[in-house]
Amino acid sequence: MKKVSIIDVAREAGVSVSTVSLVLRQKGKISEATIEKVHAAITALG
């Protein structure tokens, strides 16, 4: 199975790689909706 990259998560969530990074590091002002999209993408990709 292929490793999931931050780029894959960004594409799945429809956000930038920077946004995924901020969500994962819990930095910056990110809306709850965006955080949920990123977490959903991570779950979907495994």
C-alpha cells in the first residue's frame, strides 16, 4: 500500500498543502470546517 502524503491529503480535502500542515501542527487560525475537511480526508485515505 502506498504511503499517503500531505499532498494527497490536500487534494482530497480541497485545500492547500500549507493548510494541511497548519492543521496537523495545530497552528494558525483555521476554521473548524476546514479542520474537519482535513481530518475527514486523512480518515478516508487511511
